[in-house]
Amino acid sequence: ICLGYLIFGSEVCLTWAIPLLVGSVAVLGLPILPALGGTVLGLVVSAGMTAAMSIVDMLRPKLDWTNEAEPIKQNIGGLAGMILSIALLAVIGLAVYFVMAHTTLPLFAGYAVGMVLGLASIGILWPLTIKKAAKRLESIDC
């Protein structure tokens, strides 16, 4: 279940990441290496955000519904997950901004900080997600 959530989240991210990468290089004329670095950074951070949303979704699933859209559109857990993932993105973004704007470190250092924080969020949140999913599966009465 968790792997499916990660694959779906990554697939959605790739749906927008590849056209943005091509567009930023072809239309805006950005150099390929910074554009590719930004794309990879975005995908890494998105994986951590997907984990954050899945944890909240597993804590507060909407199990009583009458049509297929209701658990997604009327689930307060989904909103809480979005807020948590936006907070995670803000923390990582502010850290990268601080390194890029307020230090004399090269541009690569900002990418490195973002990657380290993104990978740390994956390393912390995905094991929690898997642990929470295992507990939820045990409690489901089939």
C-alpha cells in the first residue's frame, strides 16, 4: 500500500516535472545542469511530502462514504496532510534560501542542503509511514 502511494505520488510529480524541465531549458534558456538539479530536488522533496500526507491519511481515514470521491474530497485528513507537507516544503525552502542568499557558499551548496533535507525527510517519514500502515492493516476487520 505504501509503495503504491509512493509510486503514485512520484508519477504525479513526474507528470509536471518533465514538461517543466523541458520548458525551462527550451523556452527560458536555462542551462541544463541547474534545471536538472532543480527537477531532481523537487522530486526528492515531493517524495517526503507524499510520505507526510500518507501518514496523516492513515491516521484519519474517511471510512464511511457513499461514493468513490467522498473519501478524497471530504476528508479533513487530506487537508491536514497538505498543510503538513506545505510546512515541510517551507522549512526546506527557507533553509535553501538562507544558504543561497545569506552565505558566500556556491550555488551548489543550496542544492546540497535541499537534497540532504529532502532525503532526511524521506528517511524519517517513509519508515514511519510503513510502520503506521502495518499497524492499520492489523486493525482492519475483514
